[in-house]
Amino acid sequence: MKKTNILSVIAVVFIMSACNNASTNNEQKSELQQSSIDTTKLKPGEIYYQCEMNPEVISDKSDSCPKCGMNLEKKEKK
């Protein structure tokens, strides 16, 4: 009886943590889409910010990467 209760509690904790991770990933994707810019439309000399580990993460403001948490590096359009 005690084993069944303990296993039930563990199962509920795993399910809740899995649901929490899914919403966090969706929030990160949404944040990434909002801050992403098209560098092909930038003029030479304009500044943008890009993640060194995830080069697809590009923003118009200095922030941290939503994928890895690293600071975005300042870049200049050439």
C-alpha cells in the first residue's frame, strides 16, 4: 500500500514537471520569434546581436539567448 502511494506521488511529480517544461519551451520559442530580425534588410554599419552558440538566434537588442542563456554578441552588418 505504501509503495503504491509513493509510486503515485512520483508519477504525478514527473507529469507536472513534463508539463512545466513544455510551456517553458513554448515561451522561449515565442520570445525568440518576437526578438528575431532579418539581417538581410539591415544596411551596412547597422548593429544587431547574435548568439555565438546558436547563430540562428538574432536580435535587435542586447539580451541573453533563449536557447542557451549566453549573452548575445554585438555584430555590425558589413
